[in-house]
Amino acid sequence: MALLEVKGVQVKFNGFLALRGLDLKIEAGELRCLIGPNGAGKTTALDVICGKARPSVGEIVFDGHKTSRLDEHRIARLGVGRKFQVPSVFRELTVRENLDVAQSKTAGVFRNLGPRKRHDPALQRLAEFVGLADERDEPAGNLSHGQTQWLEIAMLMAQDSRLILLDEPTAGMTAAETRKTAELCRRLKGQHSLIVVEHDMGFIREIGDVISVMHQGRLLAQGTVAEIEVDPLVKEAYLGSGGISHA
Amino acid sequence: MRQLLLSRAWIAGYALLAIAILAVPVAIDDPYLLNKFARYLIFATLAVALSLSWGYTGILNLGQAVSFGLGSYCMAMALKLKTMPIQTGTGGLPDFMVWNNVPSLPWFWQPFHSIGVAIAAGIAVPVGLALILGWFIFRARVAGVYVSIITLALLVIINLLIIDQQRFTGGFNGLTDLSDLQVMGIDFDPYSAATYYLAAGALILSLIVGLAIINSKTGLIMQAIRDDETRVRYFGYDVAAYQIFALSVSAGISGVAGMLYAVVMAFASPTFLSVQLSLSIVIWCAVGGRASLIGAAIGALLVTGIQGSLSETPIFLNTWLLIMGALFVAVVLLLPKGLISLVQSAITLFSRPVADRTATPVNKTMVG
Ligand SMILES: Nc1ncnc2c1ncn2[C@@H]1O[C@H](COP(=O)(O)OP(=O)(O)OP(=O)(O)O)[C@@H](O)[C@H]1O
Ligand SMILES: [Mg+2]
């Protein structure tokens, strides 16, 4: 059975249908890219999986649990982690504290009442991995946009979810950083399942597995990069936005 | 390394405050002054409690005087019953009940014959109320200014209720002519050093409890909630549970402060549950630094101390409120993080040169 199944999901915002019957199936260990023109509903698709948006019709099953009615934190505890399109970290907390919050193996109020570990080698390695070792005692609010992106990626790694949802992780990154992110995604797959929303076709080619294309709240096409690029339906959907590679 | 130095500086700061507080009765043996200082310490305890909920968790509870007032009434009820042989009318009733033609002691007064029960209730009642209130507002994801409005409304309602139920609560006058608290053979006369130490102990204990919480992972999650409560949910934490916890701990500490206040003042009245007191606590925290336990405590000591001496100085008789207001506005405008931010920047400044020299090579070896 697939790790995640999105079945005929509809999401309504004040009468506007952002998703109109989305179907999506993600296997354990799979890396899936999600693309589509602006407003296609990609972010909403991730929202509905992690509980930020609720389906008016349809069903979401994660690891055998129906999640459409569960609280956000319950869905997260089942193993769904999320990176938002706008980087959101805890600005008044230091880099190290941000990572500590993200590492949420124990979530209960009373079980977390013991003295906090000041030096966690695993978190230290994560900070080094994303190049924030020297900033570990800086408040996250002082980081640059790029650094904030990396911090949030490190936080997701600290959270260590089975399914990781990345919404435009490379936005605002340099070419070198984008490559590093692509490599990271490849490394994470297998152990984790990933859904990556991206506009950057270079990035998608690099991590390229199965790609799902969304358009107007539905799944339009699915396949490898080569298949997608020649698909007439996809070409049509991207008309006016300058073609798939410039989306 | 720098962190170590920083935390040492803070430990020294807390120790210094504790020693200073405990040394006061050694230096002063004017009972009137001791009583006044004990009151300030209780206010500081209240500020520490608000710092936990507002400064660390982002819950601006404008109804904190409810916890304080309920605590004070719990203590006052027990002390009132202790005065019975002298004060009472027929059948062993508190005087005001006799005047209000209450035939016999109401059931909810009965358990307060025991000081132990009264002390337990002084904590349990505010905590229980906070649990219920917290459950309703935080499960419903009420946030920000709406939390303040609801807590303020609750304060007004309970205040009116206490005034209205004069037969059982003493109404406007409250519970007066209380006996001294007597525990384990010690008589806590309001003007004694013993009572001062009780208040000092409560403040120090609240600081220790507060420090233990903010240095735990729970305390870290509370601060993360203050920053961005939605984001915390997606890491798998039950935000409402953490908010309810913060509110309840804060209420418990306030309840203890209220009990001691009844002992120190030898009465309890609806003014203990006033909007004015609730707002004063906010001012103390804002002046001292709401996101610092010691800052909040010092803020309360400073503001109430200055207020006390100004209002008692004849030349400021008409202007002291104005002066206090001006001081408050100046601090909040110039130092949004309170007076403690001055200390914070000083410590950072002094620890930097030493730390940089030692810390940099350590970093290099760890990275390389
Ligand atoms: N909270 C909301 N309220 C109302 N409409 C919304 C809301 N969120 C999204 N929408 C609408 O739903 C549609 C899908 O939005 P969504 O953010 O999912 O698109 P997207 O594919 O992520 O686009 P982009 O590439 O620009 O990020 C858009 O038309 C958007 O305006
Ligand atoms: Mg989007």
C-alpha cells in the first residue's frame, strides 16, 4: 500500500475551488516532483496533506490513517513534515534552539520538562551540514534569506519525518545552493518520501524521478521529465506563462 | 564558551537578587518597612508569573488578578474562621455573615477550618480555573488580543460576583479582621520578619520554578509558540496543551502570591481582583523586561518601590501618578525589551572579547 494516498480531494476557499478532485499516490521512499503553472494548486495540495487546509470532498490516507479530520500536530506526529513557501523559522530563537524545537521525538508538555540538552552532537552536525555552525547562537531573525532557507531545511532534517513536503525549497538560492539542495533531496529519498514543489526545471531534471503536473486544481499529467516535456496537454497548460522551462 | 560565560553572569545576577532580598530584615528592623517590602516582593512574584505566560509564551493574560484574588480569598477565609472566638456572633459565624442574616456557615466555607485545605485551595482553585479557561480558549485557537479581552472580561465578572455575593464574601469590604497565619508554631504577624521571609521565599521559589521551566524543552517550545504558534503545530506539538500549561503555572504562582498578600495585609477585598492591579502587573513586566523572569521581578520592585516612596512624599502628593506615567512611557519607548535589556547588552559586550579569543579556535577544530 502507498504511504500517502490523496483521493479525489476538493478544497474550497470561499466558494473558489483551489483543488477540484486531486488524486495522488506516493510510495514509501519515493521522491515526487510537483509542478504546474502559478495558481495550479500545488501549495494547496501540500496544505491539505499536512492539515493546513481541509478537504470539502475526498479523503487523505497517510500510512493507513485518515488524516482529513486530524489536528495538524497529530498529522505531524504520524510523520508528515512541511517546509513552507515563505521560509518560516522562529525568529527570536537562536539557530540551535530552532533545531531543538524541530527535533520533536517527544512532544508532551510534561515529558519535555527536564533540563534541556545544551549540546546535541546530532544538531551540531546538522548546523554544520547547512553551513550555519558559526551562526548557531545567532537569533534566526538575523539570518539572510538564503540562510533562513537552509535553517528550515535543517529543521526538517531534525524533525526526521517519513514524508517531507517541500514548497519551492530553492527559491532565492544560488546555482551552487540549488545543486546542494538537489543532492540533499536525492540523499533523503529511500529513507524518506518527499514531495517537492518546484518551478526550476534544472533542479527537477537533477533530482528527476516521477513528475506530477497540476493544472487548475487537478492532476494533468504524470511521468518522467522526458515524457512530461513533450506532453501536449502540459504544453497547453503552460501556454502564456512562457513554456514549462520558464514557468 | 560565550554561552557559558553568559549563563554564569545570569546565575550571579539571580544569586545577587536572592541574597539582597534575604538580607533586608538584617539591615532594617522597622516593622512598617518590612511589611511594605513584603508587599513589593509579592508583586514581584506576580510579575514573574506574568512573565512566564506573557513574556515567554505570548499570552497577555489581563485577568491575572483573578488568580491572585482567589488565592487571597482562600487564605482569608481560613484566617477569618480562626478569628471566630473573638469576632463571631452566635453559632460561630464570621461577623459579616451575622450582619447579613446568614443562618449557618455555607458548605463551601466549611473546609476552610483547615489551614492545609485553604493553602491547597489557594493553588488549586486558580489553577483549576486556568485549566478550564485555557481549555476553552486555546482549544478554540483564540489568540492575541482576544485572549486579553476574554481574560479581562472574566476578571470583571468574578469581581462583580464577589461584590454581589456579600452574604458569603463580605462584598465591597471583603474579609477583614483576620487572625495571623500560624503554621508549625510560627506566628506570621504581618509586620514580622517571619512574614517577610515567607514572601521572599515565595519570590525565590517562583524564580526557581520559572527558571526550571524556561530552561527545559517545554520552555523552549513555549518561546517558539510566542514566535509563531502555527509553525509549532507542524512540528507535532500540541500548542494548546503548552499554552494551558503556561497559563496554569502562572495562575498557581499568582494564587500563592495572593495567599501571602492576605497574610501581609490581614484582609482580602475585591480590590485584589481589580482591573487596575492586572494592568499594573503588565506595566511592571514591561518596565523590567517581560521576557526575563529577573527583569520582570526587578521591574515590579522598582515601580512599586518608586510609587510607594513618591506617593508618601508630601511634595509629590498630587503629581506622583503623572511622574509614574511619564517614567513608564519613557522606558517602554526607549527600551521596548525593558530595563533588563540594558543589563543584557552590557553582559554581551563584556563577554565578547574574551569569548571570541577562546571560542574561535574551538570552532575551527570542530569544523575542520
Ligand atoms: N487561503 C486562500 N484563500 C483564497 N484563495 C486561495 C487561498 N490559498 C490559495 N488560494 C487560491 O487557490 C489557488 C491555488 O493556489 P496555490 O497557492 O495552491 O497555487 P500554487 O500552485 O502553489 O501557485 P504558486 O506557483 O504561485 O505558488 C490560487 O488561485 C489561489 O489564489
Ligand atoms: Mg505555491
